[in-house]
Amino acid sequence: MVVQDSMDPGDPRRGVLLEPFIHQVGGHMSMMKYDEHTVCKPLVSQEQRFYESLPSAMKQFTPQYKGTISVHLQKDSRGHLSLIANPLKENRGPYDAVSPDPAVSIWQKLKQTTSSSTDHALVQWNHGQLKHTIQDSCPSKALLRTEFHFRADVASFREDANGNQAEKKSFNPWGLHCHRVHLTRMYSEYQENKLHRFLLLENVVSKYKYPCILDLKMGTRQHGDDASEEKKARHIKKCEQSTSASLGVRICGMQVYQADTQHFLCKDKYYGRKLSVDGFRQALYQFLHNGTCLQTAFLQPILSQLEELLSVIKTQSSYRFYSSSLLIIYEGQDPPERTPRSCLPKTNCTSPRAPRQVDVRMIDFAHTTFKGSQCTKTAYDGPDPGYIFGLENLIRILRDIAEGK
């Protein structure tokens, strides 16, 4: 599927100004907001092929694929960089598709970004509402912190330079970091009007006001079939030193709405890598805790979806979801009529009404391989054992929490 119309991709006046996706909790590539219900990310051919051949049984557990768009970089008179998107026209180009693993290039650029003033000059959007923002002279050192907070009231307003009201947003610090690095990389490597292809995907948190999001790296193996020996060794070491090896799952990021402070509590991938098995259990408990009480009403809906996903994965022969993630999402704040009158710190938040809606979604398929895929170098039989191992352990731990263990 390709989005098309008669717009000129070279005319920014007709394009869509992309904004950073304020609720990105993990990953390397910057997720951008296209509209209220759509996000976009740099196109990786292997991921596009996955979405275009997606088994029908898996569609309820993945974001809806909405096609591709062309994107180019634009700098204004103040030196601020913007990404402008236009529906993709056939026979336009040349386009740039990113390599399946841009992480090495991204981190090389990150290490070269040593001036915080330069860093801010690359970003057009306001970041002033971060409680703990990335302010160190070296961003890579700032990200060694494992806990951040950002304000949950993401729709306040301010006046822009022309006196007009403009929306002022708070950003998950990890997503803001990815956006800065991505713009830095594009600005240093490509000409201003060079066209890039992005994937359009469903914004799976658009229906939530205060989305609590857990990003889990699934499986016991994270490197793709195309990985170099150096990269393979690096990923094997990360798995061995984390819960990926022992549980088949590790935390890559999360944000949890805290009812007592009205901020999101955020954890990044560095936090997740250091967790022991017991630490992983405690982190899952924290993901379901709003700072006042444990949100037990979400446990059964989450477990039901995970068990259904497990059944689906067990039927997908030849698929290997290397380096993919699983998102667990729930609404962080009840409507007033559902909020308990009192909720002591160690009590559970329950509601006599129907359980609130949750979402379980698989994402990030740049290294997914399956029979018939053009990039398949190794033929696999049966379902993905590492992914199944991780799902089964995740379900078991959540059941223990539900039973009060």
C-alpha cells in the first residue's frame, strides 16, 4: 500500500510538519507523529515486507500498516530543523531507506554531539516541561540515569514568537533523545531536501489520555541473520547479562502515570538491562502501580490478551521475531466516577464496572524473518521458541502478581 495524491513532495507548504511522538518509551529510531491516529518511522525494507505479508491472525496484535510517505529535512531562518512529510508519488526519488540496523551510526553521531546548545538548535519543539530533561553537555552520559519524570498534562498552551497560541508538550525523555539524535544524523549526512521513505503505522496509544506503556524486548536472541560477527557477539553478551537469557524477555522502557504527582514515571533500556529476575518481577509490579495503589483491574485483561497472543505465535511456523518488542498499554487515569474514594498505599485499585481496556501489540520487525521473505538466509521450522519462552514467563509472573504472590 502506498499513499498517493497530486501534492509535490518538494513543496513544504503542502506537506505535514512531523512532530516527535511524545510517548515513545524505547527503541533507537525516532517515532514521529503524522496525525492524531498515525505515527511514522524510517522505512526498513524487511519490516515493510513483514507488514505487507502479515498473517491475518496476527493483525490484532500489531499496529495497522498504512503505507509509506516521503519525508525531507527543512531548516528555517533561525536554524531550527523540521521534518516535512508528503504522500509518496510513484517514480519520485531517489529515496533513502535506512539500513536494518542504524544503531551504530546513531550512537557514533550521538558521541559527536558534545554541545547542548547545538543539540537544542536542532529541535524546533518546546521541551521546557521536562522535570528531568537531558541537560548534560554529553547526552550519552545523561542517559545513564535510569529514572525520569515528565508532566502528564501534555496539552497546555503558550504563545509563539508571533503571538499566536501554540501547544506546549511534554515528552518522554527517551523519545526526545531519539528525536534529537535522528535529526543530528540526518542533518550531518544528507542534503536538506533529500527525500526519505517512512512507514505509516497506527498510533496504538491515540485512544488513551494517560497511556501507561511497557516496552518489552522479546526472545532469547536479539541479533538478526544478517548480523556481523561483532554485532552478534555484542547482542549475545547483552542477552546473557540480562533477563533475556533467563526469562526470554527484558524491559526496554516504560512510562507509568503517577496519580499522586500527575507525572509519568519513566524507565529506560539501561534500567531494564540491569534487572535480575526478581528485579524484573518488581518492575512489572511497578508498571501496574500508580503511585497510590496497584491497578489490579488491568491484570486479567492483560493476561487474556497475552494468552491469546501466545496461541497465535504457536501457529506461526518459520517466523523468528528477532529484536522485536511487545507493548503492553493501559489507561493511567480513570474517569472521576471510577476513581475509588480512598486508596491506601498498599491497597488495590478495583472498580465494580467492566475492566478498563488494555492493548497488547507487537512492534519493530526490522529483523523478523519468515519463509518466503526475500532476505531469509536461514530456513526455520516451527514457531519461534525464544519468543514463546518469553511470553510464557511473562504470563507466569503476571499471574503471580494477580494472585498476590
